[in-house]
Amino acid sequence: MPQLDDILIEEAKEDPSAFAELVSRYQDRLYNFLYRMTGSREDAQDLAQETFLRIYRALARFRQGSPFTPWMYKIAVNLAINHRKSRRPTAGLEEDFASTNRDGSPEEYAERREAQQRIHAAIQELPAAYRAVVILRHMDELSYDEIAQALDIPLGTVKVRLHRARLMLQEKLKQNRQKSTAHELHDSQKTHSSLS
């Protein structure tokens, strides 16, 4: 619906209620992205508000016909990266797991939820530039071109970062699996020796 975005942006330059409509169209999507970037509900809310505030202030400079979504993400990514540099990451993202598909047995559900938690934790450990590419591509489902526009980087860089991010995630997940297996083995040995 890029045409509707263009209309709302032009109207928002004169009428704040049109901007409110634009915000309502994108606030959930933006909040979810920022939540995945920061891992914190409060930070995501603050950064979403700041993103929309910056968009509102820059409306006069927005080129009509340009896609709105990459512009919005570009502002949000920059804010999230700057915010992340100034603060330590938090261990949030609990709500993402509440929506896990509950089909199957409770054990299967628990395994899926645990796998999602490991993946999200590994994503949070990625450097911000790689984390942004993964989230924009796999969670927000932006095209490579849209990611390039949002991050203001060449298309080839998007592909390279995404490839490297996937390799880093595979390595982190492999290491976490090995740690988990070693921990379970250690716990099993402790239990066995206490029973003897």
C-alpha cells in the first residue's frame, strides 16, 4: 500500500491526524522490530516513539514516491544501534515464546519453545549490524533491496552480512548445544553419585 503511505505522508505535513493514521499502520511492526533488536519492552516502546518523532520532524524532507518502510527502518535501526552501544543488553523476549504453536504434546511444545529461546538468545549475541539484517529478513520479511535501503548499505553487503550472520548463528547454536549436553552429563553424574 505504498500509495496510501504517500497520501498519508503528504496529508501529515499539514494534518497531525493523518500522521496518527500512519503511526497506527506501522506501530506494531516497528515495536516488534525494536523489541527484537533490544530485547526490552520499555526500550522498544521508547525507541518506537523516538522513531516516529524523528519521522514527523523530517516529513518535509521525505521524497514523495520513495518507499516509507525502509526509511522508517533506517531511522529505527540507527536509534537501536546507538541505544545498544550505550546500554548493556537485557534478557527479554519472553512474550515471543508465549505465541509458540501449542500443537502436539506438552513435551514437543516445550522443545519448540526451548529451541526458540536458544535462537533468540543467539540473535541477541550477534553484533548489531548482523542482528538487524537477520531480524529484517527473517522476522520482518523485508526483501534484500528493502534491507539495503533501510540500512543504507549496498545490496551485496546485505547478502554478505546475512550469510555471515547465519554462519555465526549456526556456530553459537552448536556451542550452546555442546555446553548444554556437557551440563546435562555433569548433572546426571552428580545425581548418580549422590544415589550411590
